[in-house]
Amino acid sequence: MAFEPKEPQKELKYDELRIYSDEELNNYTEEELKNFKIKHDIPLCEELESGPWPSFVADAKRGALHRRKLGQDRLMIHQDVIEDLLGQLELSFKDGEGHWKHGGIVGVFGYGGGVIGRYSDLPEKFPSIAHFHTMRVNQPASKFYNTDYLRTLCDLWEFRGSSMMNMHGSTGDIIFLGTFTEQLEPIFYELTHVLQQDLGGSGSNLRSPSCCIGKARCEWSCYDTQDMCYELTTYYQDELHRPAFPYKFKFKFDGCPNCCVASIARADMSFIGTWRDEIRIDQEAVQAYINGEIAPNGNAHAGKDWGKFDIQKEVIDLCPTKCMWMEDGKLMINNKECTRCMHCINVMPQALWPGKETGVSILLGA
């Protein structure tokens, strides 16, 4: 069954909703960035730019320069919010302690979750982050977006927040990082009335359910993860938005045991696609892997010469229940002993597939 939303969805057009022009969004040169200095000295933070990996400090400097050139009249909170954020982080490194404090409950009317209140304990020194509240935006199933939606979302957060965000948090949600209390209700209104997007869960409630890409793109998905995620998200709206539990609770939906949204590790109730009949085998394709005619692992390891594929070493010996063996040139599987770990299927995806009698295993508990 194809996934269909239960209510008609408006088609967002960025050009009708945009806040900033192209010139404002691309308002600095790389030469200006090279010579840019924020208003605080941050030598310890800048050490994080010296390694081989991408640095959040470098990205933050881009945002700081962009906001400074936009000007305060084009922003609803302080233009130097990112500069003060880096300044406080530098001080935290020096002092060996964080300088955030939780100042009680803050949120939007009618909801108990979705906003995490955060305040600087040095508001006189860093006034633009005196408030630095986080908002969680409930992601669509499988995190499908179009560019009009994302650009509209980014404009909204640039205008009313720090412009810094996570795409996505480790358990789902778009994470808006840093705004003032006065901006929470306007942001909430724009999200719900214009973007048709809701806040996610936070605190001791049902956290935002999340799912893998499922049958939309994955041939191994054993059930419609998007449909189940959507149904349970809409059914449990009260539990998601109004904390009433002694502790947080999470649903996650994985279409197969590869567990792409880490439901085993990151959920209290995991829905994992599985099958109860036999793994399907194409013996000719198995021989093609053995003979080197098909690259193992979907050719994902092509950047290095690993030598000739060895089915005994790379598949059979790594089976956790030792339920596989070669017999008369054919791969044999004792399916009664198979734990559906997916390793053999991942290594030889053109030779092995999940069975046809598919369903869901539900795991409950920590």
C-alpha cells in the first residue's frame, strides 16, 4: 500500500514565502571570510579548525559574518548571537565547566514539549545569548524534504533565531539552536500555519517517532515504515506534546535488521522488519561473486584492493550462528538457525534477499 497523508498538503513555494533576497543570502566573499575576526578572542576554539576534519567553528564563523553583514534591522534577535556563543564556549574551555543554566520551564501555549529552555549564566558578558532556547521540529517520515521547504525553514530561523541548526538530532527532529523567549510563539505559528510542520518531543514524553527510508527507496524493507511512523505519530499527539511520563519514551521503525535508524540502540520500542520463511538464493549469482564477476558489498569498498573475494572468510565464517556452508559448489543455509543479521545479504546483495513472508519484530524495553 502506497503511503498517503491523511490530510491534503499545501505546496510550498519559496519565492512566495522567502524573507531574504539572493544577494542577502550570499553577502560575503571568501576573502572577507579569511580576514574576518569575531568580537571575542577564541584561540582554543580556533584550534578545532586546525585538524583534517570539517569544523563547526569554521561554519559558525561563516554564520557570524553573514549575520553581521545582514544588519540588525533584518534580524529579530541580536546579530552577534553566534559571536557571543563562540565567546562563551571559549570561556567554558578555559574554566573547564559549561556556562549554561536551565531557568525553568519555557515553551509555547498548550504544549509541554518541543522547547528546551536554556540561558547563559553570564548574560552581562554575553547578552545576545542571555536566552538560547532550543526548538525541536518534528521531521517528516524518512526525512523527505524539498528545497522550497528547507529554504523557507532556514529563512525563518535566520530571521527569528540564531540561524544555527542540526539536521538532524541523533534521535530525529530538526534542531533549532538558540533563540529568545519572545520569538517562540511567532516561530511556532509560522511552523504550524505556514509550513504545516509541528514541534517534536522533548522532556519526559513520547519523543518524535522516526523511521528509515523504507519501501520508498529500499528493496530490503519488510514493511511500510513510513505508514506506521505516520500513524503512530498522529495517534499519540497528546503523549508527544504534553509530558506525563516519568521518563522519555521512543518509537523507532526499521524496515529490516540493518537498523538504519538504530532502533535497537536508541528506542524503547523498536519495530524491525523481518521475515519468517527462507532467505532467497540465486546460486548463479553466488558463483559470480566467488569468481569475481560481481564486486561484493555493492562495490562500496572499491577504493582499496582487498584481494579476491573469499566467501568462506567474508561470509560463512562471520555468520553469528554458523548456519551457512558450501556444499557441491552451492551456498546452503539452515534457516531455522538464522538470526536475520543481514550480513550475508549486505555482502552479496545480488545473490541473497530476505524472504517473501515479511512482517515486524517488536522489541520492548531498554
